[in-house]
Amino acid sequence: MKMDQMIEIVSSKLKLIRIEHGYTQDKMASTLGISKKTLLQIEKQRMQANWTTVAAVAAIFRDSEILKTALGGDPVELVEILAHEGIERPKEQTLGGKVWWKDMKCENGFRLQQNLISKHYRILDDDNHRWYSSFDIGEAYERLNELVKS
């Protein structure tokens, strides 16, 4: 997934996210720091949200089932990966990838998974703590090999 794909997905789901949380258009626009006119344009799919608005939606509505389903998991994780071109921060606990994840390789207490929707990769330990996330499969395998050897 690339930034423009995430922008497109979040823009297309913004009205449903607003309704899911019971927000009026005025409250949603105010919460996101955009004008009501801009919100209406996005909701009517006449324009797309900008990256800042998408990041705000991901953070503020992180628990949105619509957003999680559309993106295949934690929206904030995707924003971080896209903004930083990968995440290398050990010990954030996950739910273990029971819904949107496919195990690619399991070795020595670590497993490499791929998200079925966004297609990004992550490495979890046996306790489901995330050690690494990236869209680059080569880097993900390299990091897995480093973790397995340590």
C-alpha cells in the first residue's frame, strides 16, 4: 500500500466512519480541523482528503470497525509505516493476527506475517509482540533472520 492508496480508502469511508461514531458533519469537520465544505466534498467523493486529514482520521478513529476492516487492521500502524517507510520498534503487543494476517515464516520464536489487505509485513514473537513492520519483504526477511540469530 502507498500513501495515495490509503488516502483513497480513508476518503471513500469517511462518511461511514462519521456515521459509525454518531458525529454530525459539523462535529466531524471540527474534530478533523477541516471546513464543513471540505468534509462535504470528501464525503460526496468530489475530492480526496489530504495526508494530514487521513493521519488524523487514523488516530482519532483508530477503533473504527469500518476503518480497520477497510485497511486490514490498525490504521495508525499503517500511517506510521507509510510516514517512516517501516517501523522497527520492539515489544508492542498485538492480537496475533487471527483475522487479517497470513503467516509467511515461523522460526525460533518469531513469525513473519503479511496483512491480507494492505500487504505489509510484520514480525511477532510468541507473545504476539510486534518487533518490526514494513512494506518491503526483503527487509522483513532480513530482520527476521537477525532476530532468529540473536
